[in-house]
Amino acid sequence: MSVKDTQLFSLLDRELIRQREGIELIASENFTSLAVMQAMGSVATNKYAEGYPGKRYYGGCEIVDEIETLAIDRLKKVFKAGWANVQPHSGAQANTAVFLACLKPGDKILGLDLSMGGHLTHGSPANYSGKNYQAFFYGVDRETGLVDYEQLERVALQEKPKMIICGASAYSRDWDYKRIRAVADQIGALVLADIAHPAGLIATGLLNDPLDHCHIVTSTTHKTLRGPRGGIIMMRNDFDNPYGIKDPKGNIRSMSALLDLAVFPGMQGGPLEHVIAGKAVAFGEILDQSFTAYGRQIIANAQAMAKAFVGKGYQLISNGTDNHLMLIDLRNKNITGKKAQETLDRAHITLNKNAVPFDDKSPFVTSGIRIGVPAVTTRGLKEKEMEVIAALIDEVLMNADDEKTIERTKQTVKELMQNFPLYPELS
Ligand code: DSN
């Protein structure tokens, strides 16, 4: 049976054109390889496989067992991890599974405040993590824009959370995981590093390695890792589990066993084996030497763009970047994050409005924008083009009510991006 759904597929054609013709600067997006997409669009989507390789609740799992084992083995190699789970449907699910394995409802957690660059799942009152657990927060220093490790330590020693969470969705600097672990050890807390954003740069050794210091590490797979949309959980070393449960023989279960149980059956049902197949492809690509060059180019591009914005009088939180993104405070430019995002969208430059630390505007308006370069780096743009993009953004923001500028920029963007083909195989 092959009935072409013209209504749906014409929408996908339009989305392909949108992606091709625009400049994609959302820090959490990327363009996967065609092979990753082929794996996701494969027959593996048809298979139910509740359980884990070799221990499934369904028949006919012998091949998806091999697919999932391949994904796990490759991921362990990428991060030199001792244990990994590739089933979480997303980064949020990965974090939820960690909480389920390690915490009881009402336990205290400590994370970076969402309004300071943190993530919804690190204790925001709007999220399960903030509703089910008692959440406390640390922030960034008002002057430097850097994580306030002294505040983190102060709150940790005072509140004694069971878990300290590090990682962010809008923070442009590297993390001192060793220092956070030292604080956690004073109070017997676990450390969870959520590396969803910089994971690809950590995998290639370009940023500090959290697996050396943090008990558990979670990530998404679709940002700098350039894989399919999904989540993962990893540990380098399994460890004595202070919250261990006893199996029928009275043995304490290892943390890896608890985490596996938390993902399934604790929180999810059948794993998405087609997405796990896509993860296996992506992890294979990361193991290729060329991925390190990609990581280096991401950082070079981000730094070139940051420098260009600073040169035009923009205020970058922490004055620059170590990773793939930058957070810009637009207050001295007299435009809100909301207006900036909406106006740039019309010029086919896609990014997101973002609260800046100590923002005086609501999260729906915001004073800032977040810019990330993983996607444009995948398309082959280099430092020279980063300067061009900064100039285009500046021109649109400084003429946000001028239709001619927006229209002219849209044409310039289209012409620029024609030089960097995206999925030419898809015609
Ligand atoms: N909030 C997403 C982002 O960083 O864009 C991640 O969940």
C-alpha cells in the first residue's frame, strides 16, 4: 500500500525549504546526517521491545537487541563511560529517570536557576522536578556572569540537598565539575551533570569532562551531539549506592540497575528502537576523527561571532563564550528579546528570545537573545560568515520597524545559504 499523503508531505517539503533558506541559530538545534534520519525512518519503528537487550517482554527482539547494544557500546566509547542507557525519549525523561532512581518525593535538590540560564527540569516550579521535590537554586554572579560557586556551596551546606544538578541551557562558559563534587562530598549529595547543550564538545575533549567527577551524566542527543531527538544517561563508574534497594536475595542493587529500572518500567514503556538506531549512527559518526574538527569549528565560530557582536557594542553575558552559544543582553540596544526574535524570524534568521540573569522582563518578553552556532557550523559556515551574520542581525535589530531592511536581509540570507547546501540528496 502506498498512498502518498500529499497534504503532509508538502508540509515536510516546505519545512525542508525553510531549513535550507534560513540561518539557523537556535543553540539547541542541529542538522543530523541523512543516515541518522534514514535510521529513524526505518522498520525499527514497528518493533515493541519493552525491557533491555536479552531481557525483553516481547518476542522477535533479537535484532533490535543488537541495535540497542550497538548504540550503548558506541556511546560508552564516545564518553569513556562504564555504563549507559540509551532509552530515554528526551533529556527531560533522562533527568526524570535519574530523580526517580535517586530521590524520594519531597527530597531536596539544588540546581542552576532557570532565570540564570538553568533548565526547566532542574527544579523549576512549573516542572515535575519542582513540584515533586523541594528545589533550591544557585545563580550566576551579577558582575562576571559566571556560575556563583560560592553561592552554590553556601546553599548546599545550609540545605543539604540529596542531589546537586549542574548544567544549563543558556550558559556560555565551561563548568568546574571538580569543585561541585567537592561541595557534594561535604554533605553526601549526588551530583548530576546535565550536559545536553555542550555534550558534543565534551565528547571531543574540548571542554571539561563531567564523567570524572559527577556521579551521573544525562544529555540529549540532538544538540551538539548531532543525533536524533532523544536522551541518554551515563556513568563512568558505578558506585556504592547510598539509596540502594534490596533485591529478593537481600543484595543492594547497583546505581546502574536502579537507573535502568527507573527508565523502564519506572517511567517509560516501549523504547523507540528507530530513534535508538539513529543514536547508534550518530555515536558512530562522533567516533570518527572529523567530529573533533567539527567541535573545534563550533568553538571558533562562536568566538568569532561573539567578538563581532562585542565590536558592535552588544553586551554578552560573561563577555564571551567557551562553548557553542552566547547570551546577549539587548537592554542597551532598546529592543526586547521577543521583538528581536520575531523580527529576525521574518528575515529568516532563527534564534530564541531568552531571559538574561537578573532580567526585569517576563519570560514571554525577555531582555535577551540566545545564539548558538552548531547548526550553521554543520552547514559549513566559518568565522568569516559569522561576522557577516552578526552584521545582518545588527542591521535588522537596529531597523526593526523597517520592512525594506527585513526584506533585503531575507534575500541576502537566502543567497548566502545557497552556498552551503543542506541535504542535496533530498533534491
Ligand atoms: N529548552 C531547550 C533548549 O535549550 O533550547 C532544551 O530543553
